[in-house]
Amino acid sequence: MSRFDLDELRQIMRSSAGVDEGVDLAGDIGDLEFGDLGYDSLAVLELVSQVQRAHGIVIPDEAVEEMPTPNRAVEYINRLAMEGNRS
């Protein structure tokens, strides 16, 4: 996998079910809490699931606590990818 980035996360966020379409993801969202972006814990779990399917990275459910913002999620996903945490 090439390095996972914020733009790829934005694409996944836009396609997630149950997310308010009025949320502006085009701006500087990197350090905003997912909750402030309209994403509850179930929506974040859906993001995680989509990343797992797309990239074959195993992300434990409890990892959601380590990914409170989009930037932290990108960092966590890239760390797992570098460690070779594949399904």
C-alpha cells in the first residue's frame, strides 16, 4: 500500500453511511474531532471497516479510541501498514 493520506480518508468519509451530507470535508479537518465533524463512534467504525476492506489492514475495534481526529487516524493506519498488519 502506498502511504494512506488525508485525501483518501476524506473520500471514505464522504461515502460512509449515516453521515450528515452537510458536513464540509473540504477544509482543514485534520485536527478536528470526528464528533465535531458529525461522525459518531459507529460512523468511525464504518470508516475503519472500509479502510480494512480497501487495504487489507487489520484494525482492531478498540483502535477507534486512538483515532479521535482524521490526522490521528491517518497516522495510525500508516503505522499499521508499515508494521505489515495485513489480513
